[in-house]
Amino acid sequence: MDIYIEFASVYDDFIAAPYADWAKYIEDIWYTHGAKPRLVLDLACGTGSLTCLLSDKGYDMIGIDVSAEMLAIARQKDAGILWLQQDMREFELYGTVDAIVCICDGINYLTDEIDLTRVFALVRNYLNPSGLFVFDINSEYKYANTLANNTFASIGESAAYIWENFYDANERINEYDITFFAKDGEGAEYHRFDETHIQRAYNVEEIKSALKGADLEYLAHYGELTLDTPKPDEARIFFVAKK
């Protein structure tokens, strides 16, 4: 099933991600590791919220996402950024960049370790020498204990959703079955649409192994918004690697 099609129209209403905090945090990571990038790629950029914030900070940004619908919203936010519709497993650039980021669990959508290493190899290919790759993953703890086999719901002014979550701890595969109800234009009627999202939980050693397989140098991994070792109950883990 295709994803982020109709969901794109309500994504920003329901995904309350701390984009401003992440943008500052990414700069802190760059500073900590001695990086001063100018041209930055945001991989799996979604509706471009983080991309635009980094652009506002003075970085030349490129945004890549597989969803045309998500990129259409991103272009409305900033038409001056180069937005490219590409699958992250096969992305291509016109040249190299100083840094690459992939934030908000885009990496977890790579459910095959071969694809994981393939994406990391492409990252290495398009990074300038000593360029940094900063990315995050949802942790195993989050899938097993927070999302687990639970049901979530939210109601907004113009849309609502019911999210049924299923986590297979043996396969470490997480399935989101989401049913949305969104208003049709200015009318009072709602229409329903459904999406299924599949993600995989990776542990730190698997990420390190994939980085090594792609000839990227692992530098560090942190708890979210810190420069400390992740806690056992960390929901999101950030990694830093270098070409």
C-alpha cells in the first residue's frame, strides 16, 4: 500500500515533532564533531518542516522524499529549496554535499538490512570528505513498550484518526494501521482513508554494522536532544557517522 498520500494533507496537524529543537540539536552535533556544513541534504524530509528551519538558519538545503504529496506541501513552505521526489534506497544528487540528515525515524522504514546498508552506501557516495551523517531511529524500547499492541486516537478541528499498532517482538517489525477521517473542503462531511506503515526496530550494533558495511565511520550515538549515552528507556536514538 502506498503511504503518505492522503495522510500528507493532515500530517502537520497530527505529528507534533520538536522540529525547532531538532534543528538546534543537529547544529550542536555538528559543532561537537567539528563540522561546518554549508550544503545539506535532508533525506526522507517529509513535509519539509526541519528542512525549512535549517534553511532559515542559513544552510543551503536539498530535501528528498518518496512522496509527491508530502513534497507538494514542502514546496508551499519554501519554493526556493531544491525538493526531489526520490526513493531513499535509490536517491541521486547532481554532486556531493557537506552533510546529510535523516530525522524522524525515516531509517526505520528500511525493513531489510540490505536496504539499510544500501542507503548508508549512497550517503557515503554523496558526502564530501569528512562529511557528517546525522540520523535517528525509533528504539526497540519504544516499539515494545510505548507503541506495542496499543490503539491511539486523536481528534483535530478538521480531521481525526484511529491508530492501531502491532509489534512483533520476534521479527522486530512494527505495523501502524491508521484510519483517518478528514473534512471535505469547507463542508461538514468527512471522508475516510486508511494507510498501513511498516517499520523495523534496529539495535545499536546492527546500525554500527551497516555503517561499517557502507564504509562509513561510526562516531557516536546519543539519547534524543542530548550528547549523552541513551538511557534504557530512550524512545529515539541519534547516530553520527563520518565519511
